[in-house]
Amino acid sequence: MKINHRGKISSCDKDELHAEPATSGSKATTRLQSKKFSLVVSLALGATILSACGGSSSASSTSTTAASSSSSSSSSSAGSSASSTLASQLKSLEAVPSFKAPGPSLNASKLSGKTVAVIDGDPAAGPVIDAANGITAAAKVAGLNLKLLNGQNASTSTYIQLLDEAIALKPVAIITLAVAPALVKPQLQQAKKDGIPVVVGLQQWHASPNRPDYFGFVTQPGAEEGTLLAEQIAADGPKNATVGFITSNVINLSLQIYNSFKTALAKYCPGCKIVDTQNVDPSNWVSSLTSTASSILSANPNLNYLIPVFDGMTPFIVSALGAASGHSVKVITTQGSTGAAIKELQNGTFTSDIGASGIWEGWAMVDQALRAGLNMSPESNTTLPVRVLNKSDLSGVNPNSDAAVYGTSYVSGFKKLWGLG
């Protein structure tokens, strides 16, 4: 079984990684799994008391009651309007995304035959497989000589070894997949010293297109995905929805999605509450995810939403749902991975999946590598287009086909951008 996640991290850096990665049996895990995170947000509705000049007590009371009634009606109307607006915005993201150039056009033919090295940090992970396939296809179109270096055991020592090998090849650029920059900082600095730009893939999304130790990055916008999860709950209701959330915080993108979700939920649905948050390390998905999801459902029989942070958790969540007879919880998740998650959307087990094409990501990484090799600036628009996937949009769609789910506008788009189409 392929575990579909963004990478495994064995140590931390306060900038790139979650400062307290949880592993099975650790104190961090115990704290996360024993605490319930409750988000209680109060909404001020003009509670300032104004002093009135004159007027009887009864008149004042009547005026206050009328004002209160008017305020309540206005608030209800505003809430309904806000929900409608969110629903409309989400609806617009259900369409197959179209290509938008991530930066100025370039001449890829100038790098024809040049070598680009790719460090595959976790070749068994679904998103990494998709990105690697995208990189392979894009490199062929661009005429690049691709050198793929696989890290079979997803360990820091392996990443260091592979980066040393990549630097020795003296490529025009290096692309890393699911390798936390903090774990290989000396190698990144050496590559920079040797004039070899590095493109970081499948890591935490950053607002800045480049970072001190590497040229640029490409990844799914975790902050946006977390916000969209909250917007969907606010749009679909109820206004006092209860939420259970399963994270996997050793993967830094998980924490980013969760934090943006919490912030957005407080903003768009102040009456909603996260009643249970559990963290499960990727190494324990097979042994613990089903029981963790089952415990959340059992402890919260009226739970409205269950959010497994990554749709790679699908098989284990489905098992838990099967055991929770009669539970009407809605499951929403992120990544938009083809395969099992899309099938569960099609049969109605899941409500929605918010994510982007992994193969498209691979093409974007090659675009970054080309810009690096041509001494251009990194992409000015690094955000991959996100699609909100649900049952109504996937009827008759091949769940295993990335092209069927996300289209192929990026293929012709990048070709044209590179002067090859």
C-alpha cells in the first residue's frame, strides 16, 4: 500500500520544521493526543452602551429591545450573505483549473542537453511519485538530461549522500522532493557556493518565492487549502458545527494547513468549534489511524466534520467510518490526490477534497529549474491552482487519471512559455 504523504522528517529547524515533531510514544504525541483543542470565539455585535438624554425607563427598554431585534435581524442577514458569498467562491474553484504563467517567458532550448539532478526523498509516497512523473515528462519536453537519485529509506543521511552526489554532477540545477531544507543546510550552502541553484519541492509553502539557502520552491499552498476547508464548513453549516481534525505534524505542511484552518474557522464560522485534534505520525498510519479516527467518532457521536489532513489517510478513515454505524459525519480533506480519495468522493463517502495536481507540480519544478539554469529570477507566482473536488464534479471521471481530474492545460502552457510550442 502506498502511503500518500508529503515526506518524512527526522529532525527539526524552527524556520522549516514543526518545532516539536511527534513520534509514537513521545511526550509530544501524548500531549497532542490527550488534549482537545477547543476554539471558542465570541462575536461582538455592537454591545457598546450609549447614555440617552431624557426618556422614561419603559421607553428606553422598548428602544433597546427594538435595537436588539434590528441588530439580530441584521446579523442573521449578514451571516446568510457571507455564507452565500463563500459558497459562490468555493463553487468557482470546482472547475478544472486553467494554466497561468508562473513568470516571464524563457528560452528552454538554451539548456538543451544540460543535466538537472533530482533528489527523490521518498519514492514510495504518492505525491512524490506524481511530482517525479511530472518532472520526467517536463524534462523530456525541455530537452534536459534528467538524473534521478532515489532515497530509498527517507533518512537524513541518505539525503546528504544524494545531495553530495548531485553536486558532484555539476548540473545546471538540482530539484529536491520531500527533503526538508533544514536537514541538508550544509549541502545547500555548498551547492550555492558552487553556483548550482536548488529548487525545493513538496515542502512547506512560503510567501517568498526564494529562501537564503536555495533558489526557489514549488509546493501545494497549504495555507490556502486550510483556509478553504474552513470556508467550506462556514458555507455548508451548521453555524455551530463541531470538527474533529487528524494531523500528521512530523510533515511540516500538516501544521501549516491546521494553523490556517484554525484561523479561518474563527473568522468565517465563530460559532464552530474544533472539539478533538489527534496527531498521528506517518510511520503509525497503518497501525493507528483507523483506531484514532474511530475514537474521535465514538467520543463525539454528533460530530459534524472529520478532517484527515491528507487524503493519503483515506483507507484508514474509510475503515473507521465503516465501523461507526449510523454516524453522519462529513469528511473533508486536502491534497486532491488521484486514486482512492477520488473514488471515495465519487461514491459519497467523502464530501470534498481540496488540492492540486501532483504532475502539474512536477512541471512547475522544471520551470523553476530552467529559470535557475538561465540565471533568471525565480517564478513570480509560485502558487499552484487549487481545485475543490466533490461528487457532483466527478461523475464519469477516471479517478486514477490526473489529466481527467485536473486537465492538461499546463502542458501546452509551459511549452509555449518555454518557447517550444
